Amino acid sequence: MKYDKELRERLEIEKDEKYAKFHSSLIPNSEVLGVRIPKLREIAKEFSKYNDFLINVSLNSYENISVACYYIGLKAKDFKELKSYLDFILPYVDNWAICDTFVSSLKIFKKKNAKEFLPVIYKLLDSKNDFEVRFAVVVLLSYYISEDEIQTIFSKMLPLQDRNYYIDMAIAWLVSVAFVRVRERTLNFLKSKELNKQVQNKSISKICDSFRVSQEDKILVKSFKI
């Protein structure tokens, strides 16, 4: 592919073998050179000058896919363009690390009226690809939690339980973020105990780990463990 050699040379310069060994244990079944995320973002910025980068680079390793995702974060100028990029890249997103850092790179959600893209995110929750579903959940917890939307979001989490460990953990993460942002509605949701045991208790654990939650509230939510 046109940019494979140039990208590999940049990655080789930045690789850290000790970090690669550690990170490989978290991300099995993928080549990991050990390039840290800030450096990957820098490299993506360098390649953003090439408009044909995505279709001319091999998406066959953790670093290559990460750079491609961060490239999209830089290049997506509107939601129509983002939808096209997501259709292309999400089939290659096959682990939680790339998924979550990709979401954090999508600054378009803060710059544009994100509500117009919400139907696309909700549709991704129906995907048969587990990491597309996790991507959608992480987008929701990052950019969409509000008083107006939270009940719909909670209702859409319920059918996703027990499907995949990484989806369950994303749901628990979402609930913990929701507790900070929309406390009363999240408190009522936890009281209802509609989540299964694993997700309910993990949600409570994550809430209790938060520095933004008072000790009184941590004691309170523990009473809703299953």
C-alpha cells in the first residue's frame, strides 16, 4: 500500500519495546509495536495532509488502525463525512483500546450539533459486531448524557447485557458517568435494579471509584447492590 513504508518508518522511530510487551498482554491477536498514544496522535496529524491516506494504508496492526482512527478524528468536518468514515473503519476496530481512544478523538461531537447524529449511534447498538456496539455505548457516555436523553439511553442498554464482557463494562462505565451528570435519574435507575447482577454491581463499583462522587452517595449506591 502507498503509505505503508512511510508509516512503518515513523512508528519504528517511536516504538517502546517495554510498552509493547505490556500493551500486547491487553490486546491479543494483533501486532503491537509499543508506540504510545500521544505519539500516534502526532503521527496521525502528520499524515492528515494526505487525503487518500485511509484507502492507501494497510489496517493490519494496532498502531496502523489507531493512526487511521485518529486521522478520522482530525479529518471529519461534518456528520455526513463522519458516517462515511465510520462505515469504513469500524469493521477494523477489534479491541477496547482502539475503540475508546477513537471515541475520545472525535472532537466533531463537541463542535457540531451532535443530536442530529444520535440516530446513527442508536442504530450501531443493533450491530452484530461487538466492538461497534461498544463504540456506540462509549460515544453515548462521552457526548450524549443529559436529562433529556438519559431515559432513552438507559432503556437501550438493557437488551445489550450478557452479550459480551466489553459491552457490559462499557454499560457500567456509562452508568457511572451518568450518576455524576444526572444523579437523580441514575439513582432511580439503580434503585429499579433493571440491570443484571454483574452490570449493576460493576456500575456501583465504578461510581464508588469516582472522585466526583461524595462519600454519602457512595454509601447510598452500595445499598443497591444485587
